[in-house]
Amino acid sequence: MLKKLINIVVFVPLAVVLIVLSVANRQTVTLALNPFEPADSMLSVSAPFFVFLFLAAIVGLILGAAVTWFAQGKHRRRARNEANEALKWHREAEKQRSAAEKLSQPTLPAPQN
């Protein structure tokens, strides 16, 4: 219930802002990628301005996520190594425990007739 409420509180205002941004910036603009001749139609794209705004936000999110993922790689590697080492020591402890149990079990002498 709380998760639904938080989603509503976050996503409804975000949706309203995105809709208002889209309606306010719907005029067509041209993105020219040729700095020497902006009128060159081969290297230009025309679209509503909000499309360029959304693309810039999406590219920024993807680049930020990639940089964060690469920056945290050393921490993930360390956690993986420590998990493997913990597993190794856990297996060693189990092996020692089973060896200790075998040694501590009383051995009954064979019946003598």
C-alpha cells in the first residue's frame, strides 16, 4: 500500500511536468550537425523540441548509469572475492566439523565371544 502511494506521489507529478513540457515545446526545430554549413540537410534533423529534450535526458541517464557502474566495479569485484573466500572458509569449517565429529564419536569395542 505504501509503495503504491509513493509511486502515485512521485509519478503523477512527473507525468504532469512531462506533459506540460511536451505541450509547451512542440514547435519544430532543426538540429544541424554540420558546423560549417548549418543549411546542409544531410546532417540535420528536424523534430519537435521536446523530442530533443527527452533524448538529451535519456542519454544523460544512460551515461550517468554507465559511469556509476564502471566506477563501482572495484567494489563489486571486492564483494565477489570476499564472497568466494567466505564460501571457501565455510567449506573448510564444515570439513573440520565433520572430521571432529568422526573423532568424537565413541567407538564401541567389538563383541568378544
